[in-house]
Amino acid sequence: MYLTVRNATKTYGTFTALDDVSISIEQGEFVCLLGPSGCGKTTLLRLIAGLTDLDAGEILLENEPLSALPARKRGFGIVFQSYSLFPNMTVAENIGYGLKIRNVPAGDIAARVRELLDLIKLPHLADNFPGQLSGGQQQRIALARAIAVDPRVLLLDEPLSALDAKVRADLRSEIRQLQRSLGIPTLMVTHDQEEALALADKIICMNHGTVVQAGSPEELYHKPATRFVADFMGISNLIDTGTIRDVQPDLLTHRPEGADDAYIACIRPEQIALTPAEDGPATVRTIGFLGNLRRIELDSPFGPLVVETHGAIDCREGQSVQLTITPEACTWVANDTAEGAV
Ligand code: ATP
């Protein structure tokens, strides 16, 4: 492992912001820390950056403890949510700042700055000041400034969340391409599951100062460890065991053994088939057209359900429908809300 955090604990007074957290990042990997506001993501990033001290645990970079190294000696690049460029420096001076304080010769700095401006596709803005630029441009420059010094790790704290949707989507894919082409191990904090799914090689899902699940985007999406993860990944149709037993007991076929409130079923919107039927038990509430698919919201004996389909549908709002769901469509996940963990 390239970067390892072992058993990190951090308290603020009586509040435990991080409770025995262990994570790792491999060389070249893009890792997203994902979780709701206040779960400890930024605290963990700041501990790694050296901007906050650990109460217990350790952080290792290539097996060397980092605790003795102050932030500026760790060789990390950091980009924050607010663009945090130096307002009185030009774009070129901002990007070259880290090199200048490392006493790199002026000619080398100029060449590197030009190279980075090309890389972020803003070569014409070298002599502008940050106040003259859009949010997206400023954030690209903050990124160029962070990578100018060839950081050993790139730390991104919600770098896209202050941008509007279109700019955010563009910059998201640029970050992804840059990170891939440069191969810098990257840790990004986000509370946006779509962003994490689109960017990460590995997602670390956190809640209440602990890691709930770490794995590939596919693993978290298709095999959420708990109800909290399923909910947070935006997975629709979480149905409790009692309801399934009452409505369609054959769906319990693959359920693990355990008390009724120990597991709930996730049924993906694309795994439910609909057929119009006058005596059907479900009613179509709304049909939404999302361009490449249709999203249908139903009232059903299971409760409200969401169904998605790419094909044509022959039902209307207000119509009664029959549902087809197979036991294989149910992914059973631990119901962590039952334990009071969420
Ligand atoms: P957000 O997305 O809202 O920034 P987060 O997951 O990044 O959330 P953190 O910023 O790590 O969360 O904060 C975790 C918890 O620790 C929060 O409840 C926060 O109020 C608390 N906290 C963070 N920094 C301090 C501090 N310096 N003093 C006291 N409490 C703090």
C-alpha cells in the first residue's frame, strides 16, 4: 500500500469525529471519501495533509510514518472547495508558487507553468488575476497549482461542489483524465454519490466517524454492505422483510437467516417489470421521461416503488399494473438502522 491510515481517532472535546478509522490508497489510485455532512471526511483528509493532529493511530506513506513531518514537508497537493487562489498574483504566479518557494530556477518555473496551462486548456489566461475568472477556471488553476510540484498525493476537498452542474460535469471528467494520465494517488472528499461513482477506483463510505464500506464503485452500488450505504448510493426500493413476507413471500428465497429487522431487500428499479392489468395491485403515480430512460413511480402493496425502463411502456399515469419481481432481483442488506447505527 502506498498511503495507509491505521486506527485513526480524532476527538474535539467530547465529540468523536473519527473513531478507529483505517483506510489505504494504492499507487496511482483515485479514492473517494463519501458520506453525509459531518461524518468526518474532511477531518480525515486534514489529518493526512498534516493540517490536524491525530489523537491515536498512525499514517504511513510508503511504510514511513508521517507524524513527524509538518504539512509543508509532506509533498502533498491540496485543492479546497473554495478556490483559495492568491488574489494578488497572476494565474501564472499562482501555478508557479510552489516551485518558487522551493527555489526552482525562473526559466524552469515558466516552462512548467506553460505546460500546466496547456494541460488545463487555459494557456491564454496566464496573465489574468483570479478575480477576473469564472469559478470553473479558478478551480482548474487551483488544480494546476496543486500538481505543479509533482505531489506524492493529491488531496481534493469537495473541489467541485461550488460549481454549477455543467461546469462541474466538465471539470469532473477533466480531473479524471488528468489523474489517470499523471498517475498521482488521489484522495477526494465528496458527499455526492454520482461524483464518487464517476471518478473513483475505490469508494470509502463513511458515517458517524467510521468507515461503513470500502470497495469499487461497482461493489458499493451492486453489493451495498448495509442499508445506510444503499440509501446513500441512491438505490431506490428498500423494502423490509415483513412487507415482503406479507406481499410476495417467494422473494424471501435468498434472504440470509436472521431476525426480521436484521435485513432488508434492495430491488433495483430496472429489475421490476410492469404489465397493464385492470385488477393489478399497483397504480402508476407518475411517469418521468429522463432522455435515455423512463422513471415510473408506483403505489404498490410493497409501498412506493420506482421502476426504470429503457424500452417503450404501454401504461399511463393512474393506470393499474401487475408487477413481476423475481427472488434474484432482491439484494439483501444488513439493516443498520435497526441497530441504531445510522
Ligand atoms: P462536511 O461535508 O459538512 O464538511 P465532513 O464529513 O467533512 O462534513 P468534518 O468536517 O470532518 O465532516 O467534521 C466532522 C465532525 O467534527 C463535525 O460534526 C464537525 O462539527 C466536527 N468538527 C470538525 N472540526 C472541528 C473543530 N475544529 N472543532 C470542533 N468540532 C469539529
